[in-house]
Amino acid sequence: MSPSNPIVLLLTHSGDFFTVDRVAAALSHRGAKPFRLDTDLFPSEIQLSAAFTQEGLSHQIRYGHQSIAVKDIHSVWMRKIWQPKLSPDLDKRFQPGCIRESHAALKGFLDALAPVKWLDPLEHISAAGNKLRQLRVARQVGLPIPPTLVTNDPQEAQDFFQALKGNVVAKMLTPLSYGMGGSAFFVYTSPVTQADLANAEGLRHSPMVFQAAIPKQQELRIIYVGGQCFVGALEAAHYADETLDWRRTKSQPTVWLKDRLPAEVTQQVKSLMAEFGLSFGAIDMIRTPTGEHIFLEVNPCGEWGMLERDLDYPISDAIADVLLSGFGAVA
């Protein structure tokens, strides 16, 4: 590979399109060579090899008719890492071990790429995914947060509910969505009722997040890329009678509108992302009827395709620019 054509590794899965295609096109337009690695197809269709001797190291990726050496990779886009797709012919007794070994091999293989530029480093993504830490850091940088309780104690949940006069929602600590359209396995933000808490013994087996229900004027999805904020807004009134979570709207089309943040909030977002060491993130906020911006969460690998598709935001170009930063002039 010519020095003027840097290789960029795109970590994703075989069901991921649009966003990864747009970033690949943006990279190609700049003269770079994107190499898509569908992580769910390792080890069934992708071959990774790592050779170690006293004389040196050699790491190779083979996928279809393509083959690259790790030493030639300029940067990595950490879009998604997915569960391996195993052959249905594989004995079920061996599947957990094969998945465990595949994850370990992939993790060890990616470690060889630690010296190159990542958007973003795996350890930063992992640390930033801690929802409790997110709330703590958001508060630290000056972003308002909703009153929140995370507990596995039914009585504490009941007390929190009573203190807020029943204006409480519940959600999970960990995301389960698959892509832009969500997933059948996703547990959405939902209102809490007194009946829910009367049967809350299940909390003893799995804690939940309880938050004050914040009045909404708009819900904001802010895509942060290398210091830029691309803001999409949804008018909450359009689906308020149907759901608290815009991802569950069915009868009403999801209409994204271009928006922007006040300068002070933009600076707080930049401080938040700097604390996490992230150059990319999808941040969810609520804008209240009084104009206050309430931080909800940040997804370090969150979805943004709908904003580029519907609002023509150049997010894929911004991602490509970050991945190629420091390389010099790229056509």
C-alpha cells in the first residue's frame, strides 16, 4: 500500500450498513483504503493470524479475497464488535468455548493495533459506557442531570417514587440495540406505576435505573465528532401521547429537525467528552419547556445515520477526517 493511501480498519458487523458505507465512501474519497471487518464473521469467514518469534511479530487479516498486514493499518474506527456467528452444525456443548476463545483471540489481535489512532480506544469506550460515571461526570462539568436512583431495593424504589409524586421513569444500565432501527430485545425508557412497584421483588435479582420524568419540549440527539456537535431534535409533543421513548413511535413518523446547542452547553459537552477521552459519542438530552438542557446519557458508539440521512449532516466526513488526522495531505 502506497504511503499516500492509508488503510483504515472499520470494525463492524455483517448487518450494519449505511453508516459504515458512508464512512467507507468518505475515506475512499480522501484517497484512503477502508478495510471492513465484520466481527461477527470471525472465526467462520475471517482468518486472523498472529505470529511471534524472537526476530519479530507478524499479524495478518484475511477476509474474502482481501488480506492486510496489521503493520500497514493507519487507524481504526470502532463502530461495533459483535457476537460470533457459529455454524449450526457445531455441537452446542462446544459453542460457549468457541465464543470465549474467539473473543479472546480478537481482543488479543486488536491489541497489536494499540499504537495506531483509534476512534475511539476500546478502554476509553468501556470506561465511558458506565452510566453512573456518566451522570457523575456530567454533573461535574456543569450539565444538569435528572434526579436518579439505581437500586435493587424495592423499598428504596418505592420511597423514590413517592418523593417524586409518581413522576418516575425506568430504564436499563446497559444498551442492547442492534442498529438505527433498535432491536426486539431493547428495553425502552418506560413510565413507572404504583402497580409496578407493588410487584418489584424482581429488583432483588436485577437492579434498575429510576429517574425523574423531565418535562420535554424536544429530545436531542447530539453527535459529537472531534469537537463538532451535530444536533438533531424531535418535537416531543408529536409522540407524547404514545410513548416516552422516540424509538417506540409507530403511528407517528420520526421527523428529525436541525438544531443547535447554546454556547455554554456546547462547551460542557466538549468538557464531558474530554473527561472520557472520546472523540466520538452520541449524547441524548432533553430540552425542557423553559429551555433548560438536561443530560441523559452518552453512547460511545451510538447511532447517527438517521441524522445524516434526514438532515444531510456531514457526520461521515467528520469521522473520516478524524481517522485520517495526523496523516498529512490525503487526496
